Amino acid sequence: MFRLTSSTHRSGAISQGQTEAFRTLKGKQIRCTSGSLWVTLEGDGNDYLLSSGQSLIIPRTGMAVISGEGSYQISPRPFLSQPSLAYSW
């Protein structure tokens, strides 16, 4: 199943085989709150595997696709001393 949603502050859960895509997530943080999530960013040659407690800050406008099995939160970017692609655990 594929679902396209807006990039507002939200939380959700993804079941195995489900995929969600978000537009214009620049500056937002995706945090895995349980399970494991696979995040693919438009224009980025890497994919990101997030486990519970890990997060990823989206550095550019475009599509972000989340799949896997777990739950997530999307929220505004927290303060960082250096602007970068923040991948935390």
C-alpha cells in the first residue's frame, strides 16, 4: 500500500508492506518511535535505516518515502549547532 500525505507535524504507524510518501519535508525531523523504518530521500543516493529512538533531519525539499514496520513522528527540526544532515541514535 502506498499513501501520499502532507508534511505537517504528525505521528503514525507503518505495517509491513506499507509505504508512505511525504512532500516538502525540508527542515523536519523524522523520528522512529518503535520498530524499524527505511527512509529514502529524493535526490539522495543513500537510504537511511532508523531503529527506535533514531531520527533523521531532512536537508532539502523533495519527497521522503518511509517504509518498514514501526511507528514514527514528524516534527519541526530541533536546534543544532551545525547545519547538516543529522542522523542520530
